Amino acid sequence: MSIAIYPGSFDPMTMGHIHIAERACRIFDHVIIGVAIPNYKSSLFTLDERMEFLKEGIAHIPNCSVQVFDCLTVDFAKQVGAVAIIRGLRAISDYEYEMQVAAINKYLAEGVETVFLMANSEYSFLSSSIIKQVVSTGGKVTGLVTPRVEKALTAKLYEGKLKATENI
């Protein structure tokens, strides 16, 4: 059975992430979405929230699961017996960075390949950071994230911002 991992912080998960997972699951027997516990940046959503969003978002994909990891991505890949690391690319600017990461991963784990999947044009502009920025200024992201994620983002970023300004 061929296993791949699709690692990231997923803060929050977007429809672009789900689309990459769906496509990866057509290539590999099983794909594990690895939710990283980043030690270099803070997260808007808790680990539990991110896990729940992902589980709900991939519920329709039978050969996909979600796991947490707090080690090097290649070490996580080896722990779960993965033969590949899935990376989504939106633009050429992603490629340069991802190639460097793929090279160091290859150095650290000879038997684990990196597989790049290009984002569909409808998601090529999409990132978790952009989603957070849009919502924090009152913009709508319907169709770019799941309804549950949109509601949670609005509650944390926009409604929280409005409440803070009411106290001034």
C-alpha cells in the first residue's frame, strides 16, 4: 500500500487544501494529512480546532486521514511508512522555496519523494494568510473555506475586532 503525507499547519484549512488532498488520494492508496505543531509561528486556531476542521473537510475522502506531528516532516513520513510528501504549488514563487525544502528532505530521507501538485486556477491565489486578512477586514470567503471555517474565522477575526472597537 502506498502512503503519502500532506503536511502543513492548516491555520485554517482552505478549499485549496481539500482539493490537493482529493487529487493526492487518486494517486496514493492512503494520504495522511499531517497537522504540524509549528514552533516558529503562532496559530489563530488551536490544534483541536484545526484537526476538527480538517476531519470535517475530508470526511468525503475514504482514503484520507488526519494526524498531528511535532517532528521533522521527513521523520513523520518515515514513522508512518510514507513514500511521498505532497506539496501544493500555487505559483512559481512557491516552487523555489519548495524545491529547497524537497532537496533537504531528500538528503535527510533518501527513500521519501516529494510530489508537487499544482493548484487549480480557482485556488491559485488562495492561502490561509490571505483568507485571514480578508475576513479580518469584513470580507467574505464563502466557497474558499468550508462554512464552519468561515463562521469560526468571522467570530475570531471580524466580530472580535468589532467588539474591541466598541470598548474604545
